[in-house]
Amino acid sequence: MEKSDGNAQEMSFWGHLDALRAVLWKAAVVLVGAAAGLFAVMPDLFDSVILAPCRGDFVLYRLFAWVTAQFPSLQQFSTEDFSVQLINIQLASQFFIHMSTSFWMALVLTFPVLIYLLWTFIRPALYPHERRGISAAFLFGTAMFYIGVAVGYFVVFPVTLRFLADYQVSAMIPNQISLDSYMDTFVGMLLVMGLVFELPLVAFTLSAIGILHRGILRLYRRHAIVALMVAAAVITPTGDPFTLMIVFTPLYLLYELSILIIKPAPAK
């Protein structure tokens, strides 16, 4: 049964199946086309984007150096003599990473289009007020995901790379970072941050179904601060309080944003 502005229109099971098949074909064409385009320009993207945190002139490193220069009491951050040289230890790694990175980047970049195509299939079955609510949730969730990915790329991953690339348990053991290890950490951390930034949307959903309200988050705010601080310390295993606060701050702001957008505590 379809709902289209209050007018019920019958659609058979096979009609729904044909509509779903058409949506999936369109999504596949969009995804494959984007992946093919990215595959063609991937060498340039690797040099200018993916491997940019390996160089000392990365934007975050220059920002840290400028900030610490303004406060002599802080440990001074240097952008000089920092460079991470990756190595490849498996014969086919570069080819498969070329393909997989093209796919994952295409998936991230085309995510709004894929969601829209899925929405065109679901939309006729919803009432107008349901359409407005889900549309707003999709837009908000997509925007927060991209913000999280940006925070992961510009802040969390470079800080983690800088620490782990220089860390040595013994001076007799030089660090030789493989391409596979770098890409696993790079892709994983960006996706984790994208998902972490969905916290307000999750809180809003739980509030909408009556599980969560503003009073609960306010009651456990101090506990949440400790938990978020531990999470920030795990994400960025550095002993520098400055970089720790750089990661903790957006996580705490997400918690406060969740408090603002969910329902207040019910009246007693």
C-alpha cells in the first residue's frame, strides 16, 4: 500500500520489487561511476590528501606550532624534520589499496545521493508528517557524519600519527610503517569519528521513542565528562594535555548538543 498525500494507491509485491530493483541499479551506477573517477585520480589524491599528514607542513601541525609559540609555558610543537616514509611489503598491496580506497572514498562522497535514492523508494509509503521528520533526520545525520570525518582527518588522525610514528620502545628498533597499516588506521579512524558524530542523532531518536530525556543526560553529565576524557585519551594516546583537549572538546560539545535537541524531562 502506498500513501501519497492521503490518496491510497495499490501497488503489488512485484511492483515494489521492480521499484527497489530500479533504485539499486541507480545506486550501483552512481557508486561505480564515482569509484571509477576516483580510481583515475587516486595517485594525485594520495599525494595531496591521504598522505598529507605524513609531512611536517600539514595544516594542523602548523596550527599547533603557532599556538604553542604564543604560550611559552606549553611544550613547543615543531613542524621541522617530521616526515613519515611508508613502505610496501606485499606485492599486490598497492594495487588493492588503490581499488579499495577508490571504493571507500566513493561511498563516502556519494552517501547523500545513495540515501536520496533510498528515500525515493521509501517516501511514497509515508504520511506527510513522517516524511518531514525522516527528511530532517537524514539531512542532520549526513551533515554530522561529514563533520566527524573532517574532524578525524584534520585533527584526530594527524595527532595519532604524529605520536605513534615517533614513539619507540627502544632506540634500537626503528619504525618502518607499512602502507597497509597506515591505510587501516586512516580509514578506520575517519569512519569511527564519523559514527561518533552521530551521537546527537542517536540521542534524538532515543528521545523520540521515550527512552531518553534531557534530565538523564544532565544528571550523568559529570560521569559523561570522565567517560569522554577516557575516550579522547584512547583515541589520541599522547601525554600532551593540549592535544588531548583538542580531541575531548568536540566530543563534549556533541554531548551538550544532544542535551539541547532532545525532549525535556516529563512533568511529574
